[in-house]
Amino acid sequence: MTVLTEKQLASQPYIRWWLLFVAAMVFAMVIVGGATRLTDSGLSITEWKPLLGAIPPLSEAHWMTAFDKYRQIPEYQLINKGMSLDEFKFIYWWEWGHRFLGRAIGVAFFIPFAFFWLTGRLHKSQIPRLLALFVLGGLQGALGWYMVKSGLVERTDVSQYRLSAHLTLATIIFAAIVWTAFGIGRDKRPPATTLSLGWPALILTGLIIAQTALGGFVAGLDAGLSHNTWPLMDGRIIPNGLLAMEPTWRNFFENVLTVQFQHRMLAYVIALLALLHAMRAMSETYPPAVRMSGFAILLAVLAQIGFGIWTLLAQVPITLGLIHQGGALVVLTACIWHLHALCSSPRTSVSPAAASV
């Protein structure tokens, strides 16, 4: 059991709310990032200046300088040639807002973290995890620039591999912050792998993150703008052309048809597993928090699939696209809540095995 000082104990609620606030900012960051992608704004700023880049163009001359740099890249020359300055400003503000929010998250994390640490309000066991979260945030910024660089020279868009990596790391950071926040003020918990529902819950959580990564490939290839029918694709349950590329592995990351197909199929697998898991979790053997969170996963998954189908059929309007992207984090939050409920809620004296005899 972790022993806290009186000051540390009194600070736990504030630390928890601080982390939840940062998690909400990361959630907003993912949404703004999605809007940046859907408005094709991600390549509008062709430089990475972590500090000076926080200052947007302040005069017409500064705007023209930024616009001239954009006009040197393939996206402008091959797709947006003839774009007006006002049209450039529109995409510029989306990308600038995305980067500025990233900087704001760094400040919102680091300053309270330094205060809690230097004033002795953090237990020594909490410091390494919080430091790791801060480092991951910095790596995410670097990965974002690495992604943008892929679209500045030979491509008219960013690499779908790098976009998926950027989105997946954001998802992992969000999950780690929420998990840490939920654990603040609780004693050390038993690992989920020791519990009967633990492995299925961990597998579901992992599949949600994997599905988010696949969603990054869908976004990176604009795969949602094709095959806008459901439940069939090209009039078939299993469409032709899934393995048309050589070598075969490229289809899973570069073939628009295959990328969308595997995103659909994994959604069905997740829905089935969420249903089976919720049925097990609803047993009276488990505490109310386990039952409620298990059912919440199922509801969130079904809603996410519903919005995904709607988004596909409507050919990805920006509002539905952002709801679908945010929905992935809602599902992930339900999974984390469920894992915490499993690991920290006491079991009744009757085990599931005994109850079924």
C-alpha cells in the first residue's frame, strides 16, 4: 500500500482533475487534427519552429511570405494552383490552431507538474509515470513534423504510415493520461491479467487502439471517399481486388479497398467481442461499476459503428467525420473505466465459476 503524506493526500483530487483536464485537451487536439486532415490543411505550414512558430503572421507581408513558401510544395503546384490568399489563410489557421493547441497542452501539463513535484505534492511513485507522459508528448510533436515532412517534397499529401503513427501515439497518450488520472488516490491494484474478465478487457482495449490505427490509414488514403455502400462493397460481402497489389503486404496499408475492408471487418469483430464481454460483465457476481462500465463499452462501440456507417454513406462530411474520430476515444475511455473497475472493485465472495455450478 502506498503511504502518502497529509499534503500529498490532500492534493490527490487536484492532481486527478488536472490530468483529466489535460486528457480533455488531448481529446480536442485529436478532433482539431481530424479537421485539419478533412480540410486538407496539414501542409499549409512548411516549417517547424517549436517556439517562434507559436506566432502567426501579423502583417500582409508576413502572410505573403508564408503563402510563397506554401506555393513551393507539390500540393499547391499540382492541386491548389491559383489558390487565393484568403483560401490559404483558411487552411493555415487550421494547421496553426492544431500546432498551437499542442503547445498549449505542453504548457498545461508541465507547469502544474513542476508545481506538484517541487512542492512535494507528488508521491515518488507518481513522478516517473508523469515524466514519461511529458516525454511522450514531446515525441508526439516531433512525430507530427515528421509526418508533415513526408508531404513537402515528392507527395501531394502526407504519408498514411506516418499519419497513422501520429494518430495512434495520440490515442496511446490519451489512454495513458486517463488511466493515470483514474488511478490517482487509489491503492496499488492487482494486474488485469489475474482476473477472469481481465484478459478479454485488455484484448478489447488493444483492438480499439488497433482500429484507431487502421482509421489513420483510412484517413491517410481518403479511403472513406470510395465504396460508399453498406453492408456490401462493390456489391459483394468480400469484394474483388483485396490483394491486387504486389507484394501482398502492401494491400493492407496502400490498397484503398483493402484498407477500408479491414477497418469494417475489425469493427464487426470488436462489436461481437464487446457484446459477449458485456454479457459476462453483467453477471451479478461483479460490482455495479464493472457491470455499468462493461455495458458502456457495448453502447459506445455500437454508437461508434453507427456513426461510422453514417459517415461512410454520407461520403465523410466534416461534422460526421469528427464525431466518428472522437467516438474512438469515447470507446477507449469506456474500456479504461472498465479496466479500473475490474482491478479496483472488490469481488463478491462467490466467483463466476462457483456461481455457474
